[in-house]
Amino acid sequence: MSALAFLTAELERLRDAGLLRAPHTPPAGALTLCSNDYLGYARRAPRRVPAGDFGAGASRLVSGERPAHAALEQALARWVGCDACLAFSSGYAANVGTLACLAGRGDLVVSDELNHASIVDGCRLSRATVEVVPHCDLGAVERALAGAGSARRRFVVTESYFSMDGDGPDLGALRRLCDAHDAVLYVDEAHALGILGPAGRGRAAEAGVTPDVLVGTLGKALGLQGAFVSGRRELRDWLWNRARSFVFSTGMSPALCELAASRVQEVARDDAARARLVAVTRELRAGLAELGAPIAPSFGPILPWLVGAAGDAVRLARALEARGVFVQAIRPPTVPEGTARLRIGLHAELEPRDVARALGAFAALLAPRP
């Protein structure tokens, strides 16, 4: 018998709980309302094929460094208004690597209970003391910082726009708390960059706040792949030397970096797409409210349809798919137990007929059974 035979029982356990996942491609012709491609850029062909190398060939600390890496990082730094940036292969790699090498034993990390798995894992790897506080609870953050007098260093870690709830913290208040308690403010802007704030620079820029560490991704509003960490020059130099997910990974594709640098400029000036996204979101949100859909309070293009049980969320998602609308059921551990949901994610290229089609499918779902 295989030493991995136990996996059969474990998979059955997941299936029985409604938590088993498998690859599932959106059906042809379906209206997809669950991606992070908020501006529709992932569907756009590049204006020209990048001329650089398609592979870096090695870690950037070895022989993988290319001019395209520096050009992308400079473009990102100008966009978000910081001294320097460092590009990572993914948002997961950025958060895990950065948190694990910034915080350590004797430090306190105050982390929002709904932070992304990459933040959770980075906190664990740091070996710092981690205090998980209720979602967007400023009072809990203040109490945690006030009680951390013996900590060597203090960090407050949050997302600016939570991808499963469509909400976010008061970043101005968090900045003031961090300043009062000599704490580092670490903000993951993955889902805000490109769609919120002036020139799509995110919620920190919108609030006039400068985080000590700002994390962003290229795989959402920019429609590509990769991520970055930005802040002071010293932060970049430290990550170059100590962020294991960067040091021990092959550098990003130089061709992708070249494309991403031009995409940053496109996104920064695309106020028209952001305005379309606002209009589409307003129309669908109003339509869902009129139907009585159980949408949790949120803002921006993420609309969480709270269901509760994982199995029920899966059944609703399948019923929508049968009506030509593709929305994934989001289940634990992505969200807390008992809060499974349909995560509706909108994009700027939706037409009025798409909104009408979606509302028709949702109305059928909510119609009372005979």
C-alpha cells in the first residue's frame, strides 16, 4: 500500500464538507464575474511583443539581473510615489518573503483576522509574536500596540481593500496609531492598485497616507503576473539580501517586466476605465439590492453574496453557471467557517447587456420556488 494512501480518506473528508476543489474552466460563452481583472487588461494583447529575454535564467543575485527589471521597478516607484521597489514573482512570494525577513523573535505583528493567506504565512515564518485582531477594529489595534511595551519592534499589517469582503480599514487612523506607538505600517494594496485612488495608486494615496511597506501586484488590475514591494531604499536593499522568496527564485521574465512597465503607464492614465468600472458597479449593486440579494456591505467592484454553508454556496454557483453566469463559490479556509459566499467581481468592460444578463440570472436564483 502506498504511504500516501491516507490522502483518499482526507479527500473524501473534504468532499463531504463541501470543500473539495478541482480545476474548473469557465464554460464557453459564460459571463465571468469572479476574476480580479478589474480593468479588463488581461484580455488585451500587448501593443508590441517585448524584445528582451523571455527568461531571466537565474536568481537576480546570480546572473538573472536585466535592465528590464530596473525599468519596471522605477516605473512602479514613480507610480506609487516611493523611493524604491523590488519585483517578486507573485504576491504570495512578496508577502511571505517580506514579512519573514522584516519581523523576528521579540517583535510584535498586529494582523487583521481577514488578511490574505500569504500574510498569515509570512507572519508565521517570521517567528514574531502575532496578535490577530478583529477585522478593521482600530480599538483592538491600539490596545495591542499599547500592550507591546516589551516588544523589540512593532508592525501593523493589513490589506487596504479586502478581496473577499470588498471593504478596508481607515488607513489614516492606522498611520496615526503606528506613529504614536513607533510601529511599522505594512499595507497590501493588491486589490486596490489600478482601480482606487488618484491615477489608480491605491487607497493609501487616496487617504494621503505613506505606508512604511506597500505591497502591490501585477496580476489584477494590470492584467499580468508578478508583484512588488515598495518603500525606502533601505527596505529594498534589505529584501534583496534577505527575502528568501526573492533570493532563491529565478528572476521575473525580462519580457514580462518590459510589458508591465508600459502597462503601469497605461493604467495610471486610464481614468476612463475606472469611471466605467464605477458605473457598472453602481448599476449591478443597485439591481441586486432591488432583488433583495444578501450582499454584505462593501465598496468598489467586489460584491460578496453571503451564503453560509459551503455546500449551499457550491449549489448556488452551479445554478448560476447553468444560467450562463460564472461566479465561484468561496469556501473555508479562504473565508471563515460559516461565511461561504459567492464573490462577485466586476470589470470595466462589462456592457449594459452583460449587467442585464447577470441580474436576470440572479433574479432566477432568488425567485421563490413553486
